[in-house]
Amino acid sequence: MKLGPRVAIVTTLLMAAALACAIWAVLAVLRADQVSRLDVQAHAMADALAAGIEPLAPKEAGTLLPARVASANARLGQFRLETIAWGTQRPNNFWSGLVDRASKLDAPVGQLFEPAGMPLFYAMAIPLHSAEPGAPDRQTSAFLGLVCDSSFIAAEVMGTGWRLLPFLVIGILAFGILLYLTLRRRVVNPLRRLIEAIDAVAQGDLTRAVLPGRDDEIGSLAGRFNNMMDSLRVAREKEARATAARQTMEMHLRRAEK
């Protein structure tokens, strides 16, 4: 493979990798933004739920929460609410981590989960208290779990990726073609003319010259080639004059001997 296509292919592949990384970064930012919006929405919903249920006495949690949760689920849309801990009822293994973090922060804690082979989902542990904030007897009386199917995030990110893919392909192809044409005009063609001139010199033609026309390395190479050609022509002319002078002297010597 010649220099121009080889350089164009390598550079285009590097450009493709850079563009792919850029699109990956855009999709990662989009995903993070979607997760952040979902988290903000979940926190707003958690605050509204807590405001509607609190204060909740610990001994009343087991009897009041099921009806409140059922009523809330009828209005929550894509979210689903469940009771995960109250009184002596402890959270299961899935909720225990979020409940521990919510207990330490004394605030709702949510996280996006990506189980293998399952859709994305968002879960939040919401602590409920027995008294208003600042009350001396305030304590956590129960925990609610808020769950949302978040597969729409992956679907939106993937959809955006597919929408960007044609632009990526067109951009890479356009860049590769433009780079190849530029290399052909700026590098390959001048080098080809220089090679043709070198081949002509190898066959004895010292009249060839390459116009530099540029102030770069290829122009400098063409200028040095022309200087070499000038030196060779001068050397040939000197050799021709010396040969002619020697032949003339030899002729005079032969005539003198006669």
C-alpha cells in the first residue's frame, strides 16, 4: 500500500476512535443527566410522601402504612411504593444497604441498580419519623421503599446513540476522503514528481528540475534536488571542457610529431 492511502487510513482510524470516545462521553453525560433528574424527582416525591404521612408513631406504623401505601400507589404513576421496615420488621437484603445509609443521613437515599440480565431500576429508602424536625422525641418509626423502572434511561441513551451513529459514519468518511485528497495534493503528488525526476537523472537527463513552490520540508527537498542537479550539470560541463582540452592538446602533439 502506498504512503497516501496508508497515512489516510491510519489517521482516519485514529479520528474514528476519537469521535467514538466523544460520543461515548456524550452518552455517559446524557445517562448521568437522566439519572440525576430521576433522583431529583424521587427526592421531591419522597418529601411529599413524608410530609403527608409524618408524624407517624412507631406503634401505628404497621396498621397505618399499608393503607397509605396502597393509596399512594394509585397516584404515583411509574413509581411504586412499598413498606420495607417498621417496628421489629427489618428490611430484606436488597433494602438493607439503602436503609443503613438513610438511617445514617436521616434522609432519603436512592440509587440506580443494574442487575445482570434485568432492566435498570431506581430504588430509594425513605425514613419516616415520629415527630416534626427539631422535636426532642423525634425518631425513625418506619422506612418506605420507592421503586421506579428505569429502563427508559437505557432506551433513551441507546436511541440517542443510534441517532448519532449516521453522523459519526458520515463524519469519518468525509474526514478520510478529505484527508486522502489533501495528502495526495500536498504530499504524494510532489513526491511522485520528485521520484520521476530522480528516475530521469538515473537515465542521464540532467535537465530536469522540480519547482519547490512551498516553504516546507517537501519544498526544501525539491530545492536541494535542484541544487544537486545544478552541481551535476556544472561538473559535467567542466568534465566536457577538460575532455575537449585534452583532446585538442593530443591533436596538437600528434601534428607536432609529424
